[in-house]
Amino acid sequence: GKNDGKGQYRFFDPTLSSSLRARARLKHDLVDAIEHDQLVLHYQPRVDPRDGRLLSMEALLRWRHPAHGMVPPSEFIPLAEATGLIGRIGQVVIEKACAQVAAWRDAGIPVVPVSINVSARQFRRGAVPRQLAAALERHRLPAALLEVEITESAMMGDHDEILADLAALRAMGIKLHVDDFGTGYSSLSQLQRLKMDVLKVDRAFTAELGKSREGRVFFQAIVSMAHALGMGVVAEGVETREQLAILLELGCSEIQGYLVARPVDGAAMAGLMARRFLL
Ligand code: C2E
Ligand code: CA
Ligand code: CA
Ligand code: CA
């Protein structure tokens, strides 16, 4: 290294410089991905557990990388958040989700609401409500067809900007979902005060159903309290018939997970939309 021997720091530390180089390259590729339209949305249905009827769906981002194939969001969203690129990516997600719903509608397909994921870092001086309002207007869509998911942890703490934006979204008629509920430190009364519409219970809790009595008791408490407070409950990550049976008993109103369907691209989703799931 440059500081030979006595080194407080090393310019040529091979691991550090190669990870910095990898990050720089990933960031550069991500800018390319935005500019060359390599970001795509897949869609996963949410259904009524009683009859498998399609109620709504979630848009999930993927990067169709020219060399690495389909890259999952876990591999690029954290860097996008750290570098500020998440703002541009969020705008892409809003535009693509609205364009897709409009395309389904124009093809005569009966559409259901689509939720998009919004990171805490995207909330900046009203950008998200502004972008959403513009996209809805551009595609002549009612606000009721778009929903926003924000993680429980993003909502907590001293986040005045986020709370102001959530109020603006609510005023537009956009439903708000608390994502990964149960992993943070919020209370149901806080979430009700913020007028959140739906709790999406983290899939770690769904995984406990059928495994432990505590898992079921915990879930039951969430469902009954949420319903008493006028909030809906989505169980995420439902993978087995046993989990489905328990959720039916608990009166959970909406389920999502591989048991119903994996996320698929917009064309494949068009073929699924008239269908009954869970048959
Ligand atoms: P999330 O919002 O909690 O999304 C649910 C994740 O669980 C998705 O992973 C989905 O494919 C996966 N999943 C669905 N059903 C099952 C199941 O039955 N079993 C299991 N094991 N997994 C299931 P995905 O698509 O890889 O997304 C991961 C995370 O990336 C999302 O977690 C979300 O936090 C983030 N993300 C995805 N799309 C976007 C986006 O457009 N913007 C932002 N800011 N974040 C996004
Ligand atoms: Ca989500
Ligand atoms: Ca989630
Ligand atoms: Ca998650």
C-alpha cells in the first residue's frame, strides 16, 4: 500500500479496492439499466383465501441484466438507496405500474388494484405523491387502482417528510399498506392513527403457522386487533395448504404467496387475471 508498513490506511488493499470497484461498476450498470429500460415489474396476486378470487396484486421489481439474467431486488435496491438512485428507480416503478394497469384495462381485462413498494429514501419533498398523481393522470387511472407499500421500520421514528407524504397519498385516495408488519416496533394504535389501511404480516410469522402454538396465537391477535381497528390483514409468504387452512380459521382477509402463485411478468399475469386461484 501507499502508506507502507506504518499504514493507517491502504490505498491498495485488494479486498477494499475490489469491493469499491464492484460497487462503482454496479452503480454504473444500474444507471445504464434505467437508461436502457432493463428494469421490469413482475406481479404477484393477492387473493381471498375463501374462494381464491383475485383481489389485488403486488408489483415487484427485477433487473433484466444483459449479462447476468434476471437480478432480484435484494441485489440492487440497497445500493440504489445508498446512492440516491432509488429516486429515479422509484419513478420508473410508478410509470411502469400505471402503464401496465392502463394496458390491461385497454385490452378489456378486468383490473384490480396494484401495490408498489416505496422505500423510505424515496420520500423527499412530496416527490412520490407528485409522481403518482402525474402518472395516474397520464394514464387516466383512478387513484383506487394504485396502492403503496411502506415498511413498518420506514414509518417509525422521526420522519416528518414521510408522514406528510403518506397524508398526501391518503388524501388522493391511495390505500396504504404497512409492509413486513411485526418486524418493527410500531403499535397498532400508532398505525391506526396514521390511517394505514392494510397490515401485511411479515412472512416469518406465516412460516410459524402450523409449527408452533405461539405462532398461531400471535397471528390471531394481529388479525382480530387489526379488524377491530378497521384495518385489513394480508398474510405474506403463504406456501402450504396447512397455513391456508389456519388463516381461513383466523378470518384473515387476503393472502399472497407461492401457494397462490409466484410473481410473473405482465403478459403472464394477463393470462391469470380472469382465473380462480387455489383450486
Ligand atoms: P417485500 O415487499 O416483502 O416482497 C415480498 C418478497 O417475498 C418478494 O421478493 C416475493 O417474490 C417474495 N415472496 C412472495 N411469496 C413468497 C413465498 O411464498 N415464499 C417466499 N419465500 N417468498 C415469497 P422479491 O421480489 O425478491 O423482493 C424482495 C424485496 O425487494 C421486497 O420485499 C421489497 O422490499 C423490495 N422491492 C421489490 N420491488 C421493489 C420496488 O419496486 N421498489 C422498492 N423500493 N423495493 C422493492
Ligand atoms: Ca412489499
Ligand atoms: Ca413484505
Ligand atoms: Ca420484506
